[in-house]
Amino acid sequence: MTSPFAPRFALAVCLALGFTLPAAAQQDLPFSADDIEAAQYGGGDLPGGRSALTAKVQLLLDRSGTSPGVIDGFKGGMSQSAIKAFERRTGLPQDGVMDPHVWNLLQSYATRPVTQTYVITPEDAAGLVAAIPTDYAEKALMAELSHTSVAERLGERFHMDERFIAFLNPGTPLAPGATIRVMAPNPPLRGSVARIIIDKDNRRVAGYDARGQMVVDYPATIGSTATPSPAGTHQVRNVAINPNYTYNPDVNFRQEGNDRPLVIPPGPNGPVGSVWIGLTKPTYGIHGTPTPSQLFHNASNGCVRLTNWDAEELARMVAIGGTTVEFLDSGVTIAEVTGAGRATTPPVAAIALPEGTVQTATPDPQQPLALPDPMAPPAAVAPAAANPATVLLDGLETPTEPAAPVTPVPGDPAADPLSEALTGALPEGFVVPLPDEAQP
């Protein structure tokens, strides 16, 4: 995640207000990575507490581009919101409850193991810091706000809560040379996001391409009533990977005891995590977070927080000046503005696969399921900045790392692995909207 550029510029006040919800006491029975591989859905909602089935579902959602946030095996708010988002994109009734329809549609992403073996390397343990102070003056004295442990570093790489890594590898020291079992997410998705919609009530951030097809959907921390996020529609103004953070008490917020500007060094544990996506609304942006497991428990001072890995993925799919960002009013949902997920009943009777059914192998997904709304007009894409390696912030020219090359999502229906996998497999009556005939 190290960038050759560490831009120094004032970012928005996007820090957590510091209050969290107490974790509910839940039974936490041990299980292994092999148990996750063998987990099968038997009907009903996901079991309470932590389970191998929930961990498997979280991983499959993650592969589909409908992020559950951190994979930890717990049935919770982020997992339920991801199921609801997956139902929205596939035209199912949106209740956030696991059912046979969701399970069967997720099987397109289960064509290879959901866990993997990993040998910890010396690089995984290099450059760690002992702790991250809360005082900004102390942060400013550090060279880098790096990871504090091997578990934290591997957690970000494999989209896992660091405590879940220890849970799956009891008694194994997380040190170079150790062999462990971790989850197996797909590489970052590649595509082009022309429109970002931010649902404040459901705390989801969804990205769509120029044809109106959903590309990604993430859980987020969004502003509170006291410190709300912006309203209306804005554009992506700049992107910075691994940015510095300039604390300015006269512009953003004031931390007790720190009355002068401070430059906070970069790093995944920085105030804005490993990524900053700035908006044309001054001082506001979409960015990473040092505390991914707290996305649904913390509140921000107006910015939109994603996990570092989700923010990094999104940053490489947006276009400076060519991606709109819409903040929906409270009470308005993504489904309402896109016309997606309007079903009130399942399309057919329960379609769970019979026990012992052998599934036909399908290609590894290269893009998420994307079902366009035939009534929605295509989103306009403005031309990207002439020099993507330079962004302007309040009149200052600031170098940033150029975004990775973008590979457009193919328009050929055969390129959709889920549609290909389900061809002829769904019962008569399972209706999906067709894409517009005239494509931009």
C-alpha cells in the first residue's frame, strides 16, 4: 500500500466521534477453516453468534462485489445489510434475511475454495509500530501510521477481522514461517464507476457504471445528525493513495490540547486510512478507516468511511471529474432511485438445491452480478482530468499517485458469470430485467 507520493493537503474532518455500541454476549463455539468449506445452508436465517456458515456467506458476498465489510463469522448489521444489498441487485425482496434464493445465487462465487493456506513472510512482520497514539501531536511525530501487528496487516489483505484470524488458527503464533488458514477473497474488482449513490439510512455506498449496472456495493460509516454528510450531487475531484492528513483546527475540528496545524504522516492507521477520494464539495470525501470492524458502530463528522480495501478498490474505478456522487436524503433508498429490487415476493417457490447435488463448474467471476434497470437513463460520464497524476485542492497543485488503468466491464451478456452459471438452471418464472438494447 506504499505510494511513491505522500500528498500533503487538508482533508475533511472525518474522524469517529468515539462512541461504540457494546458487543452483545454471544455464544462463540470453535470451528475451523475446514468447517467453513463444508458449511451448507439448511434453510432459515443465518444462525446467531459466530458460525462457519456465516463466514462462508460473508466471503461469497465479498467476491460478488457486495461487501460485508470485515469477514468475522458473526451475524450482524454489516452482514445483514450486505444480504439486503445483494437482494436489491438480484431483484429479490429486500429483507436482509438469508434464504434459498440468496444461497443459490451466491453459488456462482463458490466454484473454488473459500479458504486458503498462507505462509507468513518476513515482509508481513516488517515496518510494524508498537501502538497508534490518540493525540494528534504525538501522531505527527511518527514516521508512518503503519499496522500494529501481523494479524492487523493480514486482516486487511484477506478482508478479515484480525481476531478472526486468531480464532481460525488457535495456538499458532502469527510470525514469519508460520502456516495459517485464512479466507480467500477475489482480487480487487476492475471496472468503471460513473455514479456513486450514498444511502445514509442503510449505510451503504453503491457504484454504477455508465450503463446503470451496479459494479460494487459497500458498507460505510456516514455522518451523524449532529455532524451530517453533505446533501445533493457532487463529483470526484481528486484521488490520493496513502495520503498525509493535515490537521487544521481553524478549518475542520479541534482536538483538545492541539491548537495549531499538524501534518499527520500516511499509513493504514491514519485518520483517513490508506485512501482519500476527494469531492467537489470542499473538505468532504470518501476514504478508508483504521477501524474497519467499527463501521456500523462509529459516526463520522460528515465524510464517508469504507474499509481500506473497499476504498482502494473504489478509488481505482472512479474518474476525476467523471464520477458523480449522490447523497440521498434520509428516507430515500438506493432501491427507490434506481428502481431496483422492487419485488415483494420471491419469483418462484423455494429453489434450494437438493442434497447431494453436484454443481457444474463455472468460470471464476471477474465482475459482480449487474442487472440493469431498463427504465433508468444511462449516467453521463464527464471526461477525466487531462493529467490524472495532478489534482487541485483549494487552488494548490498536489501530486498524487496515478490511478491504475481501468478495464471497462464487457457488455457481452456471456461475460456475466452468474447469468452463464444459471442458464437453464432456474425454474420457469424466475424473471430478470433485460439490458437496454441501445447502449452508450
